[in-house]
Amino acid sequence: MDFNQLSEFVTNHPLLVMAFVVLLAMLIGGELKRRISGVQHITPGEATRLLNHENAIMVDVRGDKEFRDGHIVNAVHLPVKDRDIDNRLDKYRDRSLIVYCNNGQQSAQLCGKLRKQGFESVYNLKGGVLAWQRSELPLARGK
């Protein structure tokens, strides 16, 4: 494809080209934001290693019903809607925290907030509890 064909395509399909540029900018912007936030995203396997070797704490930020339906064993339940979540995590400031939700989106936001508040070892479980289940790792039911 030469430059003349490319310019003709752009001229004939401005909406398609604009959509491509917008999507590309969103993709690049999202990746830059993720890297700048300083939040580390870890897989279920890496989370298991942190739990076993560094005495990490799992923090479940999902709602009460979702937590009862299945959560990672020994997870601390602190729903993201809890306004006092930062203060409740203060006692774990010296330990690694692995924060998770259903798919990793809400927990990533909380991880960024915790990093800004001085928590050093904060990790987001990439893919959330759904990735944990896909890895065939155990879940506890009930409270």
C-alpha cells in the first residue's frame, strides 16, 4: 500500500479512521495510566506465592452477597463502598496486600488509592476472583 492509497482511504472513510485513532488513544492512555499508578497486577499463581512465602493478606472488596457466594480462603472482607476502608487496613500496613474484586477493575482503583496513602506492597489480582476460579484454586463459602 503506498501513500496515495492510504490518503485515499482516509479521505473516503473519515469516521472509520477517527474511530481507529480514538480507540488507539484510549488503549495507549489506559496502559500509560496503569503504569504510572505504580500498582502491580499479579496472577493467581503469583498471589499464591505471596500468600505462602510473604504472609500476604487477601482483601476482598466485593459486596456482602458476592463474598458469601465464594471468596478466597482467609480473605479480609472490606466492601469498596465502606468509607472507612483505609483506616481498617492500617493494621496491615507492614504486610503485602493483595486486593481483588470480581474482575480486577474496582480493586485496581483501590490499589492506586492505597499506594497514594503510603501502602508499599499493594497488588491487584489480575482478573479478580474470576481468574482465581479459572486457575482452579479453592474458594470458601459463607462468612
